[in-house]
Amino acid sequence: VKLEESGGGLVQAGGSLTLSCSVSGDSFSDYAMGWYRQSPGENRNFVSAISWDGLHTHYADSVKGRFTISRDSATRMIYLQMNTLEPEDTAVYYCTASKTDYTTPDDCWGQGTQVTVSA
């Protein structure tokens, strides 16, 4: 499966941004999907995931209540709506996928998109 992120950019603290991920090359419904992020000097960390059927989602504590993950089977897209952004959210965000693991779907990775939140 091929994953391609878009939608990153520069935003002020308190602002919003929506990341998108296009999925190609394999059956979309076979994959649980997720988002991870990596800040400078840190490991990649889990942000959010959504189940194969879109009925179940979960989030890292640091983004719970501010971020929303969703998927659209018709367009084969994954979204991450990010609200009330904080400078600590600055990172490269990666779209991920897994056929077997809904809780940490990190078998396949996109190239990443940069999100920068200014104070």
C-alpha cells in the first residue's frame, strides 16, 4: 500500500489544520489507519488510529479532545483534524497503516508532512 500525506504547514498557536492521507495500491478496507509524529530529536510517537470499518478510534492523551481522525472509503482518504494547536504539536506527521494491528497501525508509512505551530 502507498500512503501520501498532505496539508501540513505553518499555523499560529490556537489555530487549526487538517492533514490528509491518500491510500493507493491495495484494498482500503483491509487496513487500520493511523497517524504518528516525530519532533526534532525525538522518536516517532503515536497520535491517533482508526479501525478498518471506521467505527473505532483512539488517541494519544496529548491530543485527546483536540484532534479527530476520520476515513472516507469512497475517496480512500484518511484525515486528521487538528484544533487548538500548540507549539508542542510541531512535528513531522506520518500516515500509517496495518492489516493486523488497530491499536498501533505502524506496518506501513508515508513520507510525512511538516506541521509547525508558532507561539
